[in-house]
Amino acid sequence: MSLHPGQVLIAPVVSEKSYGQIAQNRYTFKVHQDAHKTQIRQAVEQLFDVKVLNVNIVKVQAKPKRRGLFKGTRPGWKKAVVQLKPGDSIEIFEGAQL
């Protein structure tokens, strides 16, 4: 499936673990379900003008949820952990105060 680079990356993942990995030059993104490693690598390199060393993909499984009598599931999604070349960085949250 042919995806535009803007369609491959959906959003950055905001969590303590993903912020901790930024020090190691690793960035985490929520990606399209049908995207593969090569598409993710090309999208990150085109959109942020950086060099990608490797890409790891994790499929986050759907979780069962219930609210009172109603049962359902949260949808599953796919995330990618992208490691950049030393010296490159992505300014995802400019002006964010930690």
C-alpha cells in the first residue's frame, strides 16, 4: 500500500518512557496500521530532515474495557521507535516545559 509520508506518522507518543528515550536519540511515534519499517524510515527522514539508523515496530494490542453493564474493547494501534544518527534530533515539542 502506498502511503504519503504525512499519512504514515500519525502522532508522537507522549509518555515518561518515550521522553526518557529521547536522551538516547530514540523517538516514538504512533503510525498507520499498514505502514512498514521502510515507509516509516522514509517518512521520518523526509519530514524531519534527519538520518535514521533503525526502526523498531510494536503492535499495541486491543484492551477489553467495561463501563457498567457495557463491554467493549479499546482499539489496538501500531507504534514505531525510531533511532536517529548521533547529532540529529527532532524538535517535537518546542517550548514544552518539563
